[in-house]
Amino acid sequence: MARDLDLALKHAPLRAPAPLFDRPRPATGVFTSQSGFLRALGTLAVLLLAALPFLDASRYTMSIATSALIYVMLCMGLNVVVGYAGLLDLGYIAFFAVGAYVSGIFTTVLGFPMWLALPATIAACIVAGILIGAPTLRLRSDYLAIVTLGFGEIIRITANNLEITGGPSGIHGIPSWDFGGWSFDDGFTVGGLAFPGYVVFYYFVAAVVVVVGVIGAGRLAKGKMGRAWKAVRDDEDAAEAMGINTYVAKISAYIIGAVWAGMAGQLMATHLSAISPNSFQFLYSALILMAVVLGGMGSTPGVIIGALFVSLAPELLRDFAEWRYLIFGILLVVVMLFRPSGLWPATAVLPWLKRTRPQPPPFTSAVGAIDQGVPDVEPSVMESVDGLPAADAEEGRQA
């Protein structure tokens, strides 16, 4: 008897119980969903980037816009380290320096074109991330911050004392990107419109920042690796107990952040055509970290807003002469007082979506486990509308 029952159960078809109600499809409109609004906002931002040279193509405006985009790239890399993985890094500018110096040495000393220096820059940043991260990422909180600050100063002082890096004078005459005899400095003409070299380089930087810096970092955050980073950030002990290799997760975030900073350093070296140790002081690490915290840690739109604010505010306040930094500091204090979680935190919800109440599911009859005649029954008292049991809700309606 038992054997016959086991065989019957083994070959019996199993079916999952039918849902009590159909799950509504998520909203996809621009003003009815968070993701739809962000996609529309990102498309608008890309269109503004493309249209900026047609509105003002002066060398000053293009230079400021290019620098701001490089700051966005740099802040997106630090957001991976601080915002996603929760690692407080006060020496992040060191990877920026590694990328700038490696590209400068490969192009001015070794004679390589700039595009061939890119793999060397990425490899150098990976090695630097492993050398700096491997012995330090077992530390936490303030101890990690102090050690990363020390490594940042070590990189700067080393560059200040090596002959190959130019010592205190740095490296000058860094060439632009060239491809088979044509470089960005030559510019080009399309349909009678002449695009100078600095405008072409602006478009190139914008493409790299949008595709690699913003979209690339955002996709990483939504994947398996990004979920591991956020678990480590929220509770490292709990993440380790759930089977996540916290050390691998942290060092992967550190290496990816280093690569982002190295590419930003190479773009900045090309943009300025000259670099020196004074360009990589601790103040710049603090400014980048301030941009990430000001915009909202772990938030892509927030970090972009914070980077643009930190990079463009001093230029917009230039008419105030020596008072501009005082006004800039006051603005930072005001923002942090009224928006302590950032201008656009990762948990932000659009104001008009907060007022939208979810629709309760309709009453349904009980569903049988198998497709046999099941008599209709009254709605169960466990079914609810607006949090009230069905019987109570029916009495309330009759009253």
C-alpha cells in the first residue's frame, strides 16, 4: 500500500495554486513611474549636452563644460566605492593621478598615441587598486579612511620626487587623441558646420562619460555585483553570513572605482595638456567626496547633480572675486542643513508618486489546489480591503 501511494504521488502532476488576483502591470509612463521619469530626464540631459556647442561654442564655455563632465566621471567612480560598497576613501585622487601620469608618460616619453595608452592606464589602475586595496580593505570605517588618505599622499609625494614624472614641474606637452594622422585638434566640418578641436573633444568626453561613467556604473549597481556591494554596505557581517565573499566584493568595487578615476585622469591630462603634483592634493579628494555626499550617496542622478554643483558653482560665482569661495561654502552648509541625505538621495520618490495610493485587490473566491469541482464559497475573513477583514469591511459598507 505504501509503495503504491509513493508511486502515485511520484507521478502525480503538480500544479502551483492559481493567484487570487491578477498582478497589475507596473506603470511605465513619464509621470507615473520613477524609472520612466528618470529615463526621460536622462534623454533630456543627453540632448542638452549635444546642443550646448550650438548655443555657446566659445573656448571658455567648452573648457568649463569638459572639466565638469570629467568631474562627473570621477564622482561616478567614487560613488561605486562610497555609495554602493560603503567604503570611506579619502585618497581617491591617487587613482586620478595614476591615470594622468601613466597616459602622460606613455605619450610624451615613450611616444605612444593616446588611444594606445588607454590599456596601460586601465592596467596601472587595476594594479594600484590591488596594491592599495588588498592590505587596507580588511579595515573598517575611520581606520580605512585614514589609511586611504595616507596612500593618496604617498602617490602625490612619489610623483613629486621621480624624474620620469617630471618632479615638481610635472609633465607638459601631452598630445591629444589621434587616429591614423587625424587628431581631435584638427577638428572637422560636417554639412558646412565647422567643429573646432575643443568642441570635438567635448563631444568625445561627453560620450565616454554618458556611456561608461553613468550607464556603465548604473548597470553594475543593478546586477549581482551591485547587490553584493549594497549588502556589504548595509551590514557586512550579515552579508558574510549569507554567503557573500565580502572581501572580494569590496576589492572589486575598489578596483572598478580606480579604473573610472584612471580614465578620468587620462581625459583630464589630454584636456589640460599638462599635469603636476599640485593638481592631486587632498583638497580635491575632499571635493569629490563632498560632491558624492552632497548629491546623494548611491544615487546616479544625485551624484551627477553634486558633481556639477561642485565643479560649476565656483565658476558661476567668479564675478564675486575673492568672496566666491565664502559664498560657495555657505551654499554647501545650507544644502547640507536642509537636505542632509543629499539633493537626490537613492531612496527618493517623486513627490506626485507619494500621493498615489495602491488599489486594493478585488474579492475573489477560494481557489482549489486541483482542478476538481470546488463549490463556491464566501470570501474568506482573511481577505481584506484597505487593511480590514472582509467581514468587517462588509459591515462597514452596510453601516
